[in-house]
Amino acid sequence: MSRNTKQTSGRIATLASETLQDPSASQIARSLAASALAQRHTNKQTGADIEHAAGRVLHSPKYSEETKELAASVLSQTTKDRR
């Protein structure tokens, strides 16, 4: 299986941290934020379930730009074989 060596940037990690601390953040935003932070300074990759959720977020008009940024970051770190 191919490995994607991309890691979460500092800016996205900050956004993810802020999202997790926001009591009004949606469950999907929190899940994407947790995934992004789990990939900071590690070689962990996006799981298939989060990958699918991130794709739904990017195709829906109901999510905020911040949530879409988290989704895009998480998708950029997906396993190349699953793309």
C-alpha cells in the first residue's frame, strides 16, 4: 500500500484545536479536527470513514469554510491507493 507522507500544517492544526475547543462546533467538524491533529508530526493517514465524511463536507453547501478547510486537509492526507 502506498504511503502519503503529508502532515497537517501549523495553520490547520491551530484551526483544528480551536474547533475542538468550540462548544458550538458540529460533530463532523470535531471529527475532522481530531483527524487533522492526529496527523500532525506523525505518518498517520486518513481512515476510510473520515475520508468519506470529508468528501461529503466538501460537496455540501451547509458546512462552514473552516469545516471545509479541515476536510480538504484531511483528504490531502489520504492513502493514495484509495483515491
